[in-house]
Amino acid sequence: MSLKRHLQKARKDKKAIGQFNFSTLDQLQAILSSSVSLNIPVIVGTSVKEATFFGMAEAATLVGYYQKKGAKIYLNLDHGRDIETVKKAIDVGYNMVHFDGSKMDFEANIKDTKRVVSYAHKKGILVEGEVGYVPGQSAMNKCDLPDVDVVAIEDVVCFVKNTNVDLIALPFGSVHGIYSQAPKIKFKFLKDVSRIKPFLVLHGGSGVKDDDIKKAIKLGITKINVNTELRMAWRDGLKQSLKSSEYAPYSLLNKSRSNVESRVKEKLLIFW
């Protein structure tokens, strides 16, 4: 089944597909194992920095191999801000790309997103666009929760009409990273915007309360991005392993891998 079909089914059944980012092989294997064991589709994502570290073509080749084995796993370029980088991801075999023009002025965002959509759709690749800015960093943050400004519904409709994106990320109140306070999801805005055609994407899924996630899915969220929680789980596992006298990487990384797998399973059971 194609990624688009999985997204359609998720929206129809009031479920959401999780996107889990990775930059190491053990992270990718942990996400894959979680998906296979629960028989739930997943999207694996690489930011531009993650793709640079892991290898863009290598990521596409591995995910393609898993797909041929029957896994319900799909690869997305996360927060691509340069058109040529996004095109490269499409050309090497990514299943979807996220073009993030949220820091541009509105008209420039439409123009460049439209260019990406035109290129991607010719190759059967889905495109996620973004209107408005989702703040924060994919880390454990000690500062106050940043403010999140909602965009006008008319701007969302205009963007969708002029770009023909398949998915759209909007500032629903979530933020990238984890803060001392849980973010407050703007459910009224989510309900108002849920009538648009593209699949709705929630970025910054790590710090959001489980009940808020479930409510957001019922209101139309179809894809949820998680990164910070996986990074923390991976790091905590490695820190624990490094206390031992072990030297073999495959032994040192076992705890990191199992931590990530457990966290992904927890999220999948909430989303699906």
C-alpha cells in the first residue's frame, strides 16, 4: 500500500501515522522493529543535518530494502529549506519531502513550495508544506515555552489552493523539543482548519500530553512528528551502557536501541 493510501486510511479511521527521526542505523532498526511487531505503518524522517550525517542515498536505499521485504515504512526529508536539497532527496528515493518555507514571506513560500510540488508530483512523491512557524529546538530546553502564533484560516486556504501540497504543517500550539511546561494545543483552530484537503501534520509531538494527542487526532491530525523523545531515549541508553567495561559497539548500543524501540511502540499505540 502506498504512503498516500495509508494516510487516507488513517484520516478515515481517526488515526495518525507517526514520523520518527533517525540519524543512526540502530535508531532506524528500532523504529522498523516497532512498526513490524505492531503491524502499524511508520514514516522515518531525516532532517537535513541527520541526512548529511547518515547519508541521504544510504537512508533511501535501506528504507527501500525494508519496503521490498514488506515493511510499512516510508522515508521523509524533514524541514528541507533549500529547493536543491529537497530535489536531491526526491531523486535518491525519498517517499515524501517536507519543504519548510515558513521563515519566508508568504508569497515567496507559495512560490517555492509550488516549485517543489511540481517537481515531486511528476515523480509520484508527496509534499508537505508549512505555513506559520512552529518554534523551538529538538532538545530538552530549560527556557520558557515559546509563544506560538496561529495563522489566518484564509492564508491556509490560499496556500493550499496555490501550491497543491499533499500535507500541511501548521502552528497548532506544539513546539519542537521538550520544555518544563506542556504546550497548549489550539483545538479551536485545529477544528476550524480540519476541512481543508491536505493531511494535517503536528510537529513537535514529543512534549504534548497523550490526551491532547488523542484529541488532536480525532479533530483531524493525520501525521505526528517525534524526535526529541527518541534522542533522549537513545542518549540515556548509551550513558547507561558506558558505565560498563564493554567496548564492542554492538553491545554498547543495545540499550539505546531497546530504549528507542520501547518509546516508539508507546507512541504508535497512542497514535494508532
